[in-house]
Amino acid sequence: MPEYVNWLRHASPYINAHRDCTFVVMLPGDGVEHPNFGNIVHDLVLLHSLGVRLVLVHGSRPQIETRLATRGLTPHYHHGMRITDAATLECVIDAVGQLRIAIEARLSMDMASSPMQGSRLRVASGNLVTARPIGVLEGVDYHHTGEVRRVDRKGINRLLDERSIVLLSPLGYSPTGEIFNLACEDVATRAAIDLGADKLLLFGADLGLIDENGRLVRELRPQQVPAHLQRLGSNYQGELLDAAAEACRGGVARSHIVSYVEDGALLTELFTRDGGGTLVAQEQFEVVREAAIEDVGGLLDLISPLEEQGILVRRSREVLEREIEQFSVVEREGMIIACAALYQIADSDAGELACLAVNPEYRHGGRGDELLERIETRARAQGLKTLFVLTTRTAHWFRERGFVPSSVERLPSARASLYNYQRNSKIFEKTI
């Protein structure tokens, strides 16, 4: 089977979930200049064709710097924020205007044999962001540098309802007719919050948040962000992370940080279970919980391959439906990726841990330990003193977690009478 067929089938739930959702996408000026920009445009067009309501916010920092240098002007910053005097504002307007036109031109392409063919997009922009001046801070006058005061929620939603892609530039206007230079991160965050967007997608140079060991951090809660910001300092990755957390605190369900360098990073993040960037979300991306009857199908998908290999005892759908209350599961994006069951042994204060299974793609991530802890907690709550486990392949895993070798004679009689000598499982027990 071609790989793309399998990928499309796995992406189908996400296609359905994203339809009619509002995504605010922030692309910094560096991303617009990058060679991968054309691919990003194609991916945005694909999202639009799949029914996603798109608000695109672009930045302009490097383009402004280029114009300042051309005119022999020195850029001035305070606390990492540009001071926009009258001469700088001319460069800002020039850079933003040309960028907006260039992006609209890209989104207007309809060339044969290209991903844009037949898209027939309408791009809408205008005075949709009201701004106010930052003013004087610590004795420093920021002149025409501003901050978002209000986003025209009704106007943007009306344009989205008409199937337009809304393009927001890092410029804002005051009721007195003044123009202010804004941070694109501020525009994107406020737009996502005010619109009640389903997602805020922030492009950066890196795959996402990179930890101190150089590894990608795939998921964070907003309350975990300050510790990372302290480590990152004032670099751009920190700015993106701060914007993502602010959006979540403002009611946006999920914020994503993805790479404008990596081809297809946006689609990978949106249409695969593990994504390709960093997710900041209020709710848990992965949760350990008790199983429900709706989980039977997912449990069968998980344990059937292990049953065929003889690792687990076979359980029919009927048995699973009858015993579903004994199971705890790990759910990731609607998929059951691990499970374990607790059976209280009749006429004893012992229980059996059974059917511990983890999807091969998610092993070595601590899910087995999470489920073991869950089962032990449930067992203690039921007043059980001893936990037995019968296994043919994972003896060392259980021994490393405090289980000691046992025997059929040690099993309570109700369980010993059911022992399958042909299967010859090793028996372990643990006092809890």
C-alpha cells in the first residue's frame, strides 16, 4: 500500500475535527523570506480547502532592518522592543506594505499543475486592528511603537464566514488616525483570544521548544512555561513560548510552535497524533483514566496483535465489554495506546494485574509505570494487600518494579484453580 494512502487514512479524524475551526497562524518576517515560504503557502491553501477558517498574521522585522540600513538609519531598541520614531515608521510602513502585497500575490496564484490550481482564494485585510501607543516607559519614549487595543472580532468573523483568508499585518490604527508599529506575536495572540480561535499556530526557526539537552519538548501546560522562559531568557524561542502560553491562558484551547524551515511542519503538527512541534494546552494531551464501554474497540486494536503473538491471553469483544470496569487506559488524542486491568480475586485480599499492554510506538515513555501506579492505587482503595501478576515475556520488567517470584501454591485458591499449566506463566507478587 502506498505510504500516502495510509497517512491519509490516519489523518481523516483530524480533517473532520479541524473543519470549520478558526486557526490564527503567525509567520514572522524571517519565515516569509525563507525558501520554504512557498511550501507554507501551499499548506495554508490546503487547510483552507479542508474547511479551516484562517487568519494569517505576518511579521516584518528583517525587512524593516533592511530598509533602515538602506537609508543609513540606526535601529534603536529598549528591552528588546523597537523604538519607532518618525523616520523608522516610514521604513515600517514600506516594509509591511510590500510584504502584505507579496503575500496576497502568493495566495492569489492559480497556476496549472501546482498545489494552488483551482484554489480561487479571496484574501481580505484592512483596518481590523485598533492600537494605542506604548508611550514612555522608564523615561524612554517609544514614539510610534504600539500595542493592540482591540481586534475587530465581528468584522473578521464576517470575512471568515465569506470563506476569505484574513491577513493581518503588524500595524494598528488609533481612533485619531495614527499608525502604530506592532509586534506580530502581540497581534496574533490578541486575535486568537478575541476571536475565540481553536488554535494559535506560531512559526519559528526551530522545530519547537528545545530543552537544555537539545531535545524537542512536545507538550507543555501553561503553568510549566515560566521555568522554560527563565532558562531561555529573551531569545525568540522564549517570545514564541510566552505568546503560546498567554493565548492558552486567554481561552485558546491549543497553541502550537512549529518550524518555518522544516517542509510540511504545519501539516505534520495538525494531522498526526504526535505532531512535529511543541503543543501548549490547558487540557492534557495524554491522560490516564478508567476505561468506558466506548473504549472496547480501541482496546481490541491494542491487544489483538499481542494476543496473536501469544503474549496476552485472548479476550473476545464480549469478555471486554463485560469486564471493561476492570481496565485503566492511557488515551492519546482519542487513541488507546496502553491498558491494564485489575481483577479482585474472590475470597481473598489479593488482586491480579492483567493485560498490561503498551502500543509499540509508545514504549519507553513511562506509560507502563503510570498504569502500574494506577492499578496499585485502585487495589489499595479496594482494601487489597497483595498484587499478583502472571507473565510469559516481561518477568524482568516486573522484578525491577518490586515484584518477587511466587508460585501457584501462593495464589488464592480461586485463582490457582484457573492456572493454565500449558501456558506455564511465571508468577510474581508484590505487597502493596
